Amino acid sequence: MWYGRVVLDQTGRARVPLPDWFGALHTDLCYLLTALGRPAPQLHVAEEFDGTGFVVAGGSAGGVARIDALTSDVEAGRELAYTTDIPQHS
């Protein structure tokens, strides 16, 4: 499992960048988004993982989202846990 937090921009969106090696090791992401501090019933994955990251949207400007993504290790066929710091953009 990979997890982190991101601050949404003025439009309620944020790109979640992932390390270059992430796409080579992981496929079939399963996303879980949680709004922190205020409700965001429209929070969703706007653009799925493209090999470098993904985009979340639907929150309010300055809102914070916690993101959990279940991943698969292609080599070993097992679930792994990673924590990644997401750059905070506002």
C-alpha cells in the first residue's frame, strides 16, 4: 500500500507525482481518497495513474486529501507498503 497527503489547488485539483520507479514495479492501482478537515463529497480520481502520477479533483481550494493506493509487486506478486511525501501545492 502506498499512502500520502496532498493539498488541492485553487480549482480543487492536485497532481500526485510518484517516483520514476513506481510504474515499473506496480500495476492495477486501487485508490482510496479521504477528505481531511472538511467534506468533499465530489472528491475523485480525475486522471488515473499514467506512469508518473495521477490527478485527484472535486475538493475545495486548499482542501487536504489523504490518498491510499493498493499496489501489486509485479516481480514477487505480493502487496508492499510504501510511504511517499507528496509535494504540497496550493
